[in-house]
Amino acid sequence: MSGLHIDEVKADIAALSELLEAEIAEIRAGQLSGVTDRLDAKTALAGRLDGAGPVIEAALDADDEASNALRDDLAALGALIARDAAMLGRMRETTAGVARDLERLRARHGLGGLYGADGHRSAKDTLSRAPMDKSV
């Protein structure tokens, strides 16, 4: 990225950090609509930072207060990325689990489950009482 200055990189790091902190807070609060709203902004900032690798490396080569602050900012950003990714992964697993449960319940209560095509309980289920499904 020609012409990119380290101050722009620091601004992008701060913006991405702020965005991730807001997303983590919204996930914890159960306000999931903001997650998809932020996707484009996260992608753009991550792309800019990825393209700024040479500028970041040059700034880190110096052994001064500014390079130490940049290292701290990058470490904090890395921790936020890891936390956000873990939360999104848990959301994905939970959503998949709910979808599996719904599919299982649909199958159980559909034509191939407790009731036959005529609307009466299947003969295979009339001999034994099925336990109540408390998993949902």
C-alpha cells in the first residue's frame, strides 16, 4: 500500500478494536442484528491492516516507545479477534444445535413420527409411553 502512514494504520487498529468490542458486547447482550451489520466494516478494516503489513513491520523494527505501543495495540487486537471468533463459533454451534433439535421434533411429530397419515397415533407408539421431550 503505497503512501500509507503508520498513523492511518493505528487508526485502523483502533477502529477495528472498537468495532470488535461493540460486537462482543452486543453478542453478550443477545443483540445479534449488529453482527451482520458490521461484517462489511470488519472485512474492510482487516483487509487494510493485512495490506499494511510492510508499514507495520517497519514501525515494529524501531525499538522505541511508539513501536512498543504498536505492539501492545496489536496484542490487544489479537486478543479481541480471538474472543470474537470464539463467541461467533459458540453462536454457530448453538444455532446448529437448535436447528438439529427442531428438525428432530418435526420428524417426531410429522407423518413418520408419532402420528400416521390418518392422524391417529402410530401403532408402534401406542404400546409404550414415550418420555416427555424436555430437551428444547
